[in-house]
Amino acid sequence: MTEVRAGMLLVATPALLDPNFVDTVVLLLDVDENGALGVVLNRPSVVPVADVLADWGEVVAEPEVLFHGGPVSTEGALAVALLRAEDDVPVGFREVSGQLGLVDLDTPVELLDGSLQGMRIFAGYAGWGADQLHGEIAEGSWYVVPSQPLDVFRLDPSELWRDVLRRQPGELAWHSTRPADPDLN
């Protein structure tokens, strides 16, 4: 089994029927013996960030809307950002993997000025208890694959699921061509 760690992607398989996760791509932000936490990358909302977190509206990547990060704590927000340079780590930034990390939204925006290549804000998150995620992977609900930093900041995330699978080696790439409704095949 592929190692599950922060910075990896979970890509929903056709076997995953939970409406919260059908055709989703989840970026894992934290994985340890107590469980895992991540955000869904391909579910934008229609709510502009500026309407909810006014100071951050000009900082986030386009589209400048909140994303549905998952079904847990939807009244809260997590900000995922990409540093411009490894050696320019601003106050309020916590590394997840390489130059990708979390931004504390209580940090004054001006302290981050010029340090970020991109940022996205997620309402809610996806969470798993100890061994829960490993069980879901073992039952075939998720493909576990490496991420690329710009996966988080796509202008149009609607094809992220297919694009992530398409770039995988071997037979896994074939899954990117499955029809949305196999009965129509």
C-alpha cells in the first residue's frame, strides 16, 4: 500500500458513494496515529471570500471563492498556501509538505505580503479517526497518489479528478477515462 502522509492526494474511486466525496480529490494536511485531516480541492462554492473574510479577498487565488473543504466544521475555515520561496517563510505559515502549508487566518494580511504564490480558503474539512482512512483505502474507496503544488490552485478545478488520474503511471491512468455514468457506456 502507498504510504499515506501529509501532502498526498486521495482520489475518490467509483466505489465511493458517499455524496460528500463522490469524484473528489482530497489534499491530506495532517496524518498521524490519531487519524487524518484534509480538504476537498474540487468543490468551489459561489460565496466570494471577500464576503466572509474581507481582508483575504485580495490574497486568494482565482476563483476568489470559498471552497467546500469537507463535511466537518463547515463554519470554520482553513487556508492552504504555496510559498514563493522556501527561504521566505512568513509569520502564520505552517509547512504541510515542501512549500505547501497552512496559513493562520488570524495573521495580519500584510505580514504575508509577497511571500505567497497562491492561497485558497476552505470552509470545513474532511477528517478520519485512527485507522479509519486506512480501512477506506483497503476497501477500495480511495486511490492514494502524489500531489503537485499547483493542484490546489487551479482556476477551474472541475477536471482535477481526471487530470490527477491521467498523470499516474500504469493502469491507474486508465480510470481517468471512465464515463460519469457507466450505464451509458
